[in-house]
Amino acid sequence: MEKILTIVQIVISVLLATAILLQNRGAGLGSTFGGDFGGYYTKRGFEKFLFSATVVLGVLFLGVAAALIYLTSKGV
């Protein structure tokens, strides 16, 4: 069981790192390719999906880490 959770945690960590690196801090996805608005905007489309996916992956990562800690402390 620990091996499966360890593999799941590795996959989640790679996906989480990718999702974080795809986000461009302080600018929209459009400014990555040259356009810059410089004002407040709401996330739309892929940016909104990427933000939501990052949050979900972060929660999953913490949940799997807590499960691994619990299992290793019990010695199962």
C-alpha cells in the first residue's frame, strides 16, 4: 500500500510542479506571448482551469502525504 501511495505522490508532485511553472505570476497568459494589460482581470479559460487544477493537486498532495505519514507511523 505504501508503494502505491508513494508512486501516486510522485505523479501528483510532477503534475503540481508543472501546473505551478505554467502559471505566470502577476500577468495573464496573454502576456506570456507579448501582450500586457497591466490591470486587474479575472481568470478565464485555461488560466482558470490551471488555477483550479493547482489547488486540487495541492490538496491531493497534502492528503497523500498525510496518509503516508499515518501508515508509516502505524508500521502497516
